[in-house]
Amino acid sequence: MTQPDLRYPVGRFTPETDLSPERRAALVAEIAELPAQLRAAVAGLDERRLATPYRPGGWTVRQLVHHVADSHLNAYTRFKLGLTEEAPQIKPYDEVRWAELPDVAAVPIDASLRLVEALHERWVALLRALTPDQFARTVQHPEHPQPMSLDRLLMLYAWHGRHHVAHVTSLREREGW
């Protein structure tokens, strides 16, 4: 029996093509549901469990929660840039180094949970108002040769939320928490 890949509990990101309005709405709904799912995934975890890596050599639960806030702040900014500029080049960031900064260890995860809740309230309102033409707008990531449509970013960040919630929930299941 093959061991599951603890890095990708929901599988690797695989972009879809030609999103239907219904599929796009479902992805927006996933982004809308993420704050509650993330909060539920970490509910009741004490400091020792928050300091537990989700896999050997992986981030701690605390780092994952703060990472989701950092990542989705960047995502929201990327959408805004894509909507207001012509194919802007977006700035990558070193997520590993961000996860090691002092605020991650010092600030309770509730700050990032609240941040994700507020951010997603704004982001989802924006996403629900976009037209198919707006979702077709692009950004240029310097590490990717082809422009990325906002549809692709929508798929990526819906997956990203599922991915990290599953890191926590699968850890809890394995550890019997």
C-alpha cells in the first residue's frame, strides 16, 4: 500500500480550462468558506499542537495558519493589480522566509484567523462582482513564462485553501487529536 504524500493531501494543483460560470461560482464559494474551515481545523489546539509540524520537515500548524493569511493577502493584491493595470508583473515572495519571521512565533493564530475572515469578506465581494472578461485579465509572474489569468489565480487559491486545511485536518486525524 502506497503512503499518501503528506505534502499534497488534496493532490497537486492542476488548472482547469475554460471555467463555466457555475464552476467559477463554486470556486468563489470555496474561497468564501475557507475562513470557517480554517478556524474549525485548528479549533481547540493547544500551544504544543500548534507547534507540531504537519509532516516531517514541514511547517508547524502555527506557521501554516499565518502563511494562509500572508498568501491570501498577496492573492488579493494580485487580483486588484490584475483588474487595474494591464498585465502587471506581480512580485513573488519567499514564503519560507516569511514563515520564519518573528511575528509568526509571537502573534497568536487568532490574529491571522481574523485577518483571513476580514480579507475573504472583501475578496469574495470583489470576486462575485467580476465579469468573465475581468476573470480573463492577466498578471505576469516572473517565475512563469506565460501570463496567468485571474481565472487561473482563482483556481490556484481555492486549491491553496483546501491544501492547507487538509494539512491540519490530516495531521489531526493521524495524531488522533
